[in-house]
Amino acid sequence: DAGSSVEEMEFNWDEYLEDTGATAAPHGSFKHVDTSLQNGFAPGMKLEVAVKSDQNTYWVATIITTCGQLLLLRYDGYGEDRKADFWCDILTADLHPIGWCQQNKKILKVPEGIKDKIPDQEEFLQRVLKGACSAPANLLEGLHRGKNPLDLIAPGSRLELQNTRDSLEAWIVTVVENVGGRLKLRYEGLEDSDKFDQWLFYLDPFLHQVGWAAQHGYSLQPPSAVRSLRSEADWQEILKKVKEEEEESSVPTDLFKDKPVIGVHSFSEGMKLEAVDPMAPFVISPATVLKVYNEKYFMIEIDDLRAERASSQRYICHLNSAGIFPVQWSLKNGLHLSPPPGYPGQDFDWADYLKQCGAEAAPQSCFPLLTSDHGFKENMKLEAVNPVDPEEVCIATVTKLKDSYLWLQLEGSKKPVPECIVSVESMNIFPVGWCETNGYQLRPPRKAIVNKQKKIAVVQPEKQILSSRTVHDGLKNQELNSSDSVVINGKYCCPKIYFNHRCFSGPYLNKGRIAELPQSVGPGNCVLVLKEVLTLLINAAYKPSRVLRELQLDEEAAWHGHGETLKAKYKGKSYRATVEVVRTADRVADFCRKTCIKLECCPNLFGPQMVLDKCSENCSVLTKTKYTHYYGKRKNKRIGRPPGGHSNLEVAMKKPNKRRKRRKHFFVHKKKRSSTSVDNTPAGSPQGSGAEEEDDQDESELSHSLAQDRDKRKRKLRTFSFSDDENKPPLPKDIKMEVAEKLQLDSNPLEWSVADVVRFLKSTDCAPLARIFLDQEIDGQALLLLTLPTVQECMDLKLGPAIKLCHHIERVKLAFYQQFAN
């Protein structure tokens, strides 16, 4: 329903992994996804490029690296010398495949810079082009120029799909939708019905380009499931029409070059084996080779001993089909083998069964070797297709591993699904974040869906950034009794709490981040609203752990509020502490003021009063020194021992995963420039000395002045050419348009704040990576310094996402040079 779909959009993988304590399956384990991200050009390919100094002549260049539609090239003759490497945009540069100059009578001439290195041009060209691989002509010229090959499988394209259930015939299918290479296919002739639609990855061994059946001697016939829907004459008419339109709806053959090659099998009819039905991959069952078609294909039937059976579970396999095992495989691996329906008794024994059937077991040599070198481990998370409803992609947890097979528990499916048995090479499993990257709806876990009636805190729409998860967590931890809910406008109702970001933010809070908070939170239940306010403030701090330490409940003090557990994350560590929150409306103003004093900021920084022009505290004329003097060095008496009353602070020393560690290692240079020392002391630990606090102050003072500068810049640069709606993921159509168009910037990227950079990324197809930029505080200047090796190594990104990201960075650089460099 519409209500729950709003919640589904707000699922966040990072928070979910942290809450469950799980890790994501490594991207490198999904080879089909890696293949789908390649742009058709590869380092080492050669092409002919116009020479910059003389546009009428051309020379051979080699691709050094690729970045979206940009290629880094080096003229042949420079050898290992990188100084003359140059970037080209496939859409605008004069690029051609090898041999183009000869065909079009154009001149190949050595560029000036390497003339002396190449005395004999003809001999040099013969040598470097011998056995060389030319860049694909179809990606350099014509309609496909500069496009990601995967985008060429557009809705309306036609392919041939082999029947996998009862015969080897194929039939034409039309692409209805392409989601990152996962295709929704409809049989030709069923334009009005989606009942028989299928979802397959474009590299599926049973999916081919049009013309495949004729080339390999198979007939084109609609599957038996749909054949009765039309007359034979109608089907022939449809086939004739398809052949006439073949040119305009065909897909380039290059796309299928990475498809798995089907090997030669050695199965014979009547052999027995163990199998998992791909349509219901929940159990391992005894099965029989029913028919051998040829050296590549054979049919398997799941055994059923009942005299009257409703339908048979049979399907076509090849040598590398997933889910076929030798007899006794389940026993050797300690797995349950489901006896055939109609089998007497529950204790299934293969020896007795083979004797009873008079059949032989398929020898071990018939089966491909299984590998356990795949990177998956128990409890890892990924995204997986629901086999019962392939429209759904769900969160999946690896519950068990055997050789190259995973047992997956799916979460959030509309109807509960048993554990699925899936091959590690399945094209129906995807890495964490795949759905978000490709604009497809991931089914979130049920517990993340919040009942709308219970949402009491209201975030003002002016700058809405609260996720449903934070509001939900507040509800989860808060015991609301019915009277609280009923008297929502009475003593338990908190008024709106305003963030007055022009007020002095003190030594702990980052003024730039305060400016990015919503204008107000509430009205609503006191505990919920105040918890939300404190969570936002903790996240807006230079050191969230430090602010949590300031806010936590002092056990020696008398209090009459409500204890709430709040969390903070800093430098890869997680912190928790109990914080006092008042429950009644009459105490809210005093609570806000006291909290401001704890944080040494202006007492009006947040509270029920909105500061319009001038703060009543006149905080704009006060310097940091005066504020420090006003609040006093009250913390110094705590030096040298764990702070009294801070014993309830937990530090969850989570072992940072590789990705986080490497990122931190790289970006720490930026921090070193802005601080005298780096604090690694967990909040609440005995090392909380005065010296450390002074360092904190130095760091925050510097960062504070930087933040103020950035803030000024930000107010100056409010107009942007892309959307300001940070919560709306870009639609794939918009992305394609944006990539094709030249980027026009309304402001100089050198002056962008972190928020501006994040906003820009969220307008591209790299929106999921925006969080990294926010966490690492990458502003416009830092953005323009990023390169592909830096991004790939230090952000720990796979090559595909890194290239996509660098493509957008290069677009910003190009726009910067064209619009602002002069």
C-alpha cells in the first residue's frame, strides 16, 4: 500500500548493517555485476585520434584507463612516459577504430613531441599494430557512440529466449524494463498480458540475440504455456512482423561476448542424481535424467513416486547448471535429502532406491568441480531475487555454506519464503546497494516499517532530513502508554523546537552542520522530540563522542526526567550513553537552556523560541574566549580520572572493516592540517585530561572558523542547476539525460561546501556514495583533487562504481575549466 512504500524508501543499508552487526558480502564475489559495469573500452585497446596540433592528421593512441564516457589516452611512441597523456570525451572527440584513416584516405602522421623517436613511421605502425586490439567501432561511431553497452538493451529491444521447462525451442521476447542488466522480458504476441513475464540477467545462458535459433538449428516456437492463447496463423504472423523489424530492435552482438560458455556434458538417460528445482529452490531431492537432447542440453525430472501426480517438475539443464549434485552429496555434507513424494518411510537410502528403480547413479565425472573460494561467509548480507516472486528483490542473509552453494534467508518478502539454496555464481544475487544504485525498490525488513499512526514527532518540511529510522528508534525505546498518546496536546506535548543556526555554536558543535539541520522538530511527545533534537546535535558535532560525554546523565545529580540511550559514532568506534530527557512540556524550555549551557553554546541555539533577527543574548558580538570565560573551566576538576557519573558510557570498539580503515587512513591528512593532535581516546576513558581538552578546543576553533567561511559561501551559493530535494533518488531516465548533456554549473566548485558536494552527488547515479563524502567532509576543493586511483584505493570502491564516480568528478572539472578557470 502507499503508506508502507514511503517507509520502504527510507531503508538504509549502513544503519541496518550496524544495527545487525553484520557485514556485506564483498563486491568482487558478484562477477556478473562486475561484467555489467564495463563500458566496452578496456586499457590496452588502440584507436586513431586527431592530433591536437594539426587537426587534419591522426595518430594511433592506446587507452590507459576509462572513466565513464572519458578515455585517458597516450600516443603510441611515448612508451612509459606519462607526461603527454590526455583525456578525451567519446561523445565530442575525433576518435576512430584502427584502419579508419586508411579507409577514409586520412593522413596518419607522428605528433611533433615524438618525431625524433620514430624515424620510420611505416615500420613503427606495423610493429605496434601487430596483434593489437582495436576499440569497438560501434562504440565510437553512430547511435551507440559513448553509451554504456548495457544501456543498448533498451525497452523495446528483442531477444530470443530458450524454453527451459519442456523443450529446446526458443521464442522472441521483448525487453519491458532493464534494471542494471536485469531484464523484464515479455513473450512476443502477449503485449497486453504480463502474466508470463520473466526476469533474467542479460548474461543468462538461455538468453540470446535474435537469429541464434536459426544459426544453431533450433525452431522458433512459442512455449506450450502460452501457445494456446493464439492460433498458429497468428503466431506465424507475429514471427513475420518481428523479422521485418529486426534491424531497429536488435541488440549488438558484443554484449553477449562475456556470457558463460556451455560445455559438453556426459549424462545419459535414466541416470539418477540429486537436484534443486530452480523454480522452488528450497529442498534437495532425488532426480532423474529424463532425456538427452544433444551434447549440450539434457532434461531433468524431480522424482515423484505417486501413481497420480498433478504435474511433473522437469526442466532443461546444461553442464554448468546450478543445483545438480552427485548421489550422496547431501549425506556427505550433512544436509537433508527430501525423499520423493510417495516414498515409503522417511529414512531415504540411495542404495535401496537405486536397486528398487533399477537405475545407475550419474558418476562424479559428470559434474563440474565445486569451489569454496568465493568470498562469501555465514551471516553476510546481500540482495537476492525472491524465487517465488521474481519481481521482488529482498535483503538476504547467508545462513549456511556448502562448497559453492549458499543457503539464504530472505527478509521482507510479501509472503514468507523458506531458506533458498543458491549457487555463488547465480545471476539472481547482488551486492549490498545494487537496488539503490539502479533505482529499483529493495524490499526492506519488516521491522523497519513504522506504523504511521505512531509517528508523533513532526519534522518541518523546509529542510527535512530526518529518516524514518531515527524516529522509529525513538518510538521503539520509548514506552508510550495510552494516556501519553491521548493527552498529546496536554502536559506531555512538546512545542516546536527551533534550531537557531545564526546563534553562537560553541566549541563542540560544527556551525556548518547546524545550518544544515531542519528549521524545527516537533510538535509531539516530549521524550520523542527531545531525543530527536539531541541525536541531531550529536551528529552535528566536531566529535560526536565528546558531545555525548557532555550530555550523558550524571548519576550523582538528582533528576526527575526520563533516561534515554543515545548513540554516537566517531573514527570507526560506536559510543552509547544514557541521557536525561524531560517528559513534560513545562520543563522543555529550561531543559533546552541547560543543555545549551552544558555544550557552551548560546542558550538560544535551540529551544521553543525562534530567533528571528537578533539574539536576546547578543551572542553575535561575543567571541569564543568570552564564552569560555562566561562558562568557566568547570571541567578541570575531573582531570586524571574517569569522569564521575559517566560510568554508564559504553564504548563499542567495533573492529573497523577494511573499507573504513583505508578511507580513514587517506582522509586523515586533511584533519592533521586543522588540528594540533588527533584524539583517539574513547569518551569516558581515564585519559580524558586537560591537555586533550585544549587540543580539542584548538581543533574546533580552527574547524569552526573554516565552517563559518564555508557557511558564508553557502549562503552566497544557494542557486544550483540540479535539484535541491535531497531525499528524492534520481530516476534512471534523468541520469541518462544528465550524462549525455554538458554540465552547466551556477557556482564555482572551488567554493562548494560539503553540503553542496553532497547535493551534487545526490543528483547523479552515484547518490549512494554521497554519505562517504559527508562523513569525510569533502568540499569543492577536495573534490577537484580526486583522481581515479585515489578514489579506488582510498574509498575502497570497486572499479565500476569508482569509474562512475570519477566520470562525474571529471564533468565538474571540465565545467570548472570552461566556466570559471579564466
